[in-house]
Amino acid sequence: MSVGSVTQGVYTQRFYAVSQTPPPASTSEVAASPKASSEPVKALSLFSNGQFIGQSALTNPSTLAELFQLNEDGTVKVSDLGSPVTKQGVFIETPQDSMTKFLMLGPESTWTEADKATAADLSKITDDDKALFRAVTGYNLFISGPAMLMVDDQGNSPSPTDAAAADELFQRMQFARETDQSVSLEWFNNVAKDIEAWKGPVFPSDWMDKADAWFGDRPASRQDAFERREFADVESTSPSATQLSSALDAYEDAARLSDAVLRL
């Protein structure tokens, strides 16, 4: 896969991509296997209240084997720059397969300095920011290291009519976090006014009401997102991990029983 270098304002993000048909300010090259792009898993909901819960669905062994070259131990091969190596003749085309590729990025030690800086900036986007973004725009911010994609709950890119305003909100949100601003309802209102004054991509009329509702109901939204993510984590626990945990518990029980017998 090759995701082109994109510069937006002062931000340069090697892995950044907003949509398959982005507005003029954003460009990307993405690519994938026709077989992989027709996988039923791509109809599943990959997000809950803006929080990503789809890692196990997007990184199942069959998908990884279809998309990437594998090492002898079954792990995905990565290049010297940390990018997963696709199989010969396979191209990453869908945003869902792009998400899979981003999830398979190599360790931070293999990234460029620019990638490390981008990842540090993106890590400042909070769970609340992602939930607010989803509530207002209908799209999610998928962030994995230095990579960011804007997608709906099933992992599809925004329509061209939605992309410009959503991308503008993300850029303002990222700048706010980089400059230690508070992302509040007042901040949102000021951003909307500023964009309108500068003749930017004006927010749809219902975004203000959605933001107002989200900030008013934030505690409930946080709890719901937490519970859904906890459930997703339990579902994604591998059988081997569960068996190992059970074995360790049994070992500890046996050790405690042995200590008790010795004391007698």
C-alpha cells in the first residue's frame, strides 16, 4: 500500500486519509484485494459512540493472510519503515482494509521522526473528542499511531458533501488539543462562527443542536461507550489467552493450598 504524503495547514501526516473521494485539500492513494473488500465483516459496526471496537474483526487471521505477506510464525511482515508488506498483486482499496493495514503498522522504533511526531499529536485526541465528533458529524476518527481515517460506523468513507465540514472540524479539534485548549460547547460555537466568518466549509445547521445535546448528556455517553468497549474487549479475548489465564489461576490456587498444608 502507498498512502501519499498529505499536507494540511501546518500538519504533515504521511498516513493521513479522510475519504476515497476527498475534497481538494486532502489527497490519498489507497488500495485492496477485491476478495478482501467483499468480506461480510465489513458490514459489522466497528465503532460505538466514536470508540473503535473492531480490531478483532478487521485483523482476523483469514483477512491478514489475504492481504499481507506473512512470516513463518504467521505474523505480518513489515518494511524497514514499519509499513505492513502486502501480498504481490494485492492492493489496499477500501477504507476497511486501510484500517487493517494501519493496525498492522510495525513498532514505533521503525517509524520516521515525522511519523512519531504525528502519532504524538494524534494521541492528544481524547475519547470524548471522538465521541463528540461521531455525535455531531455521524463519522468516526480512527487513529492508529501516525494514521488517521475518517469513517462511518461500518468503516466507509464520508460522502464528498460531508467530507469538507467534517475535515474542518477535525483540523480545529486537533489544533485545539495541540495548543492545550478546552474542547467545550463554547469552543464548538466559537469554531462554527469563525469558520463562517472566514467563508470556510460551514457546519450543517443541525450540528449545533447535536453538540449541545452531546455536551448535556456527556456522562451517560461516557458510560455507554465504556460498557460497549469492555464487552468488545471480552469478546476479542483469544482462547489461548483465556486458557493461559485459567492455568495461572489454577497454579496460584495450588500454590496457596500447598503453603497451607506445609503450615499444618
